[in-house]
Amino acid sequence: MHDIISSRKMENGIVVFWEENGARKDESFNYQELVDMKINAIDLLDRPKSYKVDKDAHTLVVKK
């Protein structure tokens, strides 16, 4: 899991960004995927650092 450093709204979802081995990586999630994971899209945009991304499983989780 990687700590998300920023997020950005796109036409049909949200893209999240994180640092991995000194490089900036990104992954996009459509709104239905966010709903299925019970992720609040507005909160993800307002507080991206409160989330982690698992790029292999294509999932987001709220930090505890």
C-alpha cells in the first residue's frame, strides 16, 4: 500500500497520485469503483492524504 499524496477529478472518476522509488505514479478510479469500495469521492478530493492505494489490487482504503 502506498500513501496518496494528491488526487484530481477527471471526467468519469478520480485519479490518485503517490511516490514510489522516487517516481510519481498514478491510478484512476471511476465513480462506480469508488462507490463499490465505499469511498467518498468528495472526501478523497478534499483529503487525499487520508487514503492509501493498493495498485496491485486496484483498491483504496482509509488510513487508520
